[in-house]
Amino acid sequence: MKHLNEDELVLHYYGEGHDAAVEQHLQACEACRTNLESLVRVLEAMDRLEVPEPSEAYGSRVWQRVAPRLAQTRERWWAGGLAPRRLVATAAMAALLIGAFLAGRVSQRRQMAGLSAPVRERIMMVAVGEHLERSQMILVELVNNETKGTVDISGEQQRAEDLIGENRLYRQAALKSGDRAVSSVLEELERVLLEIAHSPSKLDSAEFEQVRQRIESQGILFKIRVVSSNLREREVPPPQGKASTAL
Amino acid sequence: MEQSDAAAVAQVRAGTPDAYRVLVERHSHSVFRLAFRMTGNEQDAEDLVQETFLRAYRQIGKFDGRASFSTWLYRIAANCSLDFIRSRQRRREQQTPVDDQGQELEVALVAADPTPDRLAFSGELKQLLAPALESLSPMERTAFVLRHYEGVCIEDIGKALGVHSGAAKHSVFRAVQKLRKALDPAVSTARS
């Protein structure tokens, strides 16, 4: 008698393609029943794999994170004449960061700091965190692009070009503050953004695969995730009672 | 009255992005569970949940309503997860020679040597499950997670991942084979 192989037992276990001959064989053959029982024990053991259960508010939390990015997903961010204002805001933020860190250094000697160190750090964390999130989105879109044939990356290129200037300013701020982990990732990110910005805007599948492999081989997405996660941990609120509150 | 998925999708497609909130809040937990089983890591799973919803939003114009929204979303989540674990594997291979990886897994399994004393059922056995799942290739893991935990039939797994059903079937078979090899001794000991 020919016994059932493991593949047949797996299909039987999952109820794929009901086969009366398999049923009959199992009824008649103890060896195959024993084999099936052993398979079932392993697969039932897999059911005990523990999965953390997010809180009830998890869906809302996901929405809070996803919602601001939906507009960026469908529209170019500079639509509606926002570009000049945003560039000014970014430059102002970077100038504030650099100035704040410089002032912080001087203050150690001359007591001239306009901002306390935790406040300066918090500004830095939030600004860089947002910048990394925007950069990550471009890289993820490129890595996950499933278009067959010629791929048009002009949208991603434009956004990469816009981010290069910001990146440079934040990197300088991080360097001045002595935050080597952040400045190092921003330096790598800058190279990747430059590569994207300077690639042809329409790539055939082989060229696109090369771009994708370059992003993946440098592990930049992983590094961004790690730094972003560290930044989030460092984003501690100012101590109670000391923060100024506008009433 | 609770808005249906189909109604929310129609509103999003008509230009009301806020309607997407219903879909995100309704399906986040299940997408998280799928992503966690695929990655074995909570932070990565949370990132994948966000990526899944962003990708689904971008592609919502392509949703034809033949399958339910949740099925369509799971396909996207499975592909996001597959891309992620492939990329993670490539990074690991660049950092660690393949032989060493195999050895590491072996060491991990041997270290949790399932002697009857240590395996008074469940406790120690549970610790072997994640490494066993981790030992599967990205495609094997995706196919297994979809078949075993999500109850997706093999033909639909093939469609979701863009491969022939024969390839999907083979991935499930290989996955089960590897899991049995890794867990059979422990499961048998735990039972005895």
C-alpha cells in the first residue's frame, strides 16, 4: 500500500481540495494516521505563537500617524504655492537650530542662552524626526514600487531635491551639537537623496532595480528607522512646572 | 449606523480623505497581527501597518470591489511584509555569511534543548516558535502565515503574491517541512 506523503497530509489538514481517496486511506492506515497526528501537533503548536495585542486606541493612533501623510501621498507638497513659505520655514528652523546650539555653547561660558538645553534638544528632535519621516516615505515608495517596464520617478526626484537642502541644514545642526549618530545618518541620507535627484527621471526596469538595490544595500531605511526610534525616545516633555504656558 | 467598508472606499475615491479613517481604525488590529507574524517584531510591524495603509490609499483607485476591502488590504499588507523581510534578509546576508546564519539558528534551537524537565508543555516550546518561523525563507513565511493564520486558500495566496498557485503550494509545503524539522522533537517531548 502506498502511504500518503507529507504534502498530501498538509493539503488534508488545511482542507484544500477534498480527496475521498485520502480520507479512505487515513481510515485504513495507522502509520499515516500517526504521521498526520504528528503534523497536527506541530501546526497546532504554531497557534501558540504569541502576538502582542495593541490597545483599543491603536486604530486611532495609526490614523493620527497616517492622516498627515495622505495629502503628501496624493499631491505634490508644493501645490497651492506653499513652496516658498515652506522653504522659508525650513531655513528659519535650521537657523534657529544652529543658532540655538551655538548660543548654547556660548551660554556655558557667558550665560547668554536664550533657550534651555532640553528645549533646544526637543526642537532638534522634532524637526529632524519629521524630516526623516518624509525622506523615509520617498525611499519606501521607491523600494516598494511594483511598476513593470519603464518607471517614472520624477515625483520622487522632485521631493528628494526639496529634501536635500533641508537635510544639509539639519546635518550641520547635528554636527554642531555633537550628535554623531544623527549627523552620520543624515550624511548617508544626503548621498542617497542626491543619487535619486540626479538619476534620469524615467528608468527602465534594470536601471530602476539598480536604484532600488543601492537604497537597500546601504541599509539606509533601517538606519533611519533606528535613529527615528531613538529620537522618539529622546522626545521627553519638559519638566512639569517649568514650561511656560500661554494663558 | 456603522459605515460599511464599501461606502467608506467610495467616499475616499470621491475625494474625501477623512473617510479613510473608518478603514484605518477598523482594520489596524488585524493588519498588525499579520505584520507581526511576518516580522516577529513589534516596531517593524507597526511601521508596516502604516506603510500598508499608505500604499492602499495610493492604490485605492485600483480597488475593483471584486474581493472585500479587507482581503484586498491583506494582499497589500502581505506584499509590504514580504518586501520588508526580503530586504531584511538581504541585509543580514550581507552582514553574516549564510553558513553562520544556519549555525546560529541551530545553536538557538539546541540552546533551548527541549528536555522533559524544561518543557512542561507550552513555556519553553513557545520560545522555539518564533525562531522556527524565522528560519523560513521570506516567501515560505508569507505563504505559511497567509495559509495557517489568515486561512487564505493556496490559490488566493498565489494571486495575492503574484506567483503561480503551484509555487505558493510549494512554499507552504517547504514551510511546514522546515517547521516540523525544527519543532517535532520539542513537540513530541512536551507531549510525553
